[in-house]
Amino acid sequence: VQLVESGGGSVQVGDSLRLSCEGPGRDFRSYTMGWFRQWPGKGREFVASLRPDGDVNYADSVKGRFTMTRDNAKNTWYLHMNSLKPEDTATYLCGGGGAWGQGTQVTVSG
């Protein structure tokens, strides 16, 4: 595993979470990094991506609610999730440079 996600949890509708994606032992700062989500038995869905030049793209389903940022000094990327909905419930993974993390679970209820 070359990427490590954290920050998931169980929250209520309308709550916020911040997910983190770290790349210990390898410099990912020259790659486009992305957040994806998946459900058991289904494929991965694109959530957001951040290019090295700072350009960010979002899936329509999260625009205006999620923000992807990075801390280059820490080789870490973040997904700030606001106004969470039940349909945001999924395992969230980060990927880039040919590497993937194991994912962190987000559960939204209420």
C-alpha cells in the first residue's frame, strides 16, 4: 500500500468530514491525485481530482459540497466534505501515480 486514507466515520445528514490521503515513502506531488468512492460489488466512481498545477475537477454529484486540497509539505491530499447526504455513504479511496489506498468508510445516516 503506497497511499493511506483516514478520516472516515459515521455521521448524520448535513454533517461534515475531512478525509486525508498520505503518501508515506514516496513523493506523489508531481501526479494528478484523485478521490474515488465505491460500494460493495460495484465499480469505483470518480469524486474529485487535483492536478499538480492546482486545477481541480469534481463529479457533478459533489460540486459545491466537496473540496479537494493538498499540503505539499506533508505530501498529503484532503477531501473536505460538507452537507453530507445518505447517498454519500461509500468507501472512499485516493489514487494517483499508479497507487491506491485501502479506503476509508463514510456512513451518512438520518
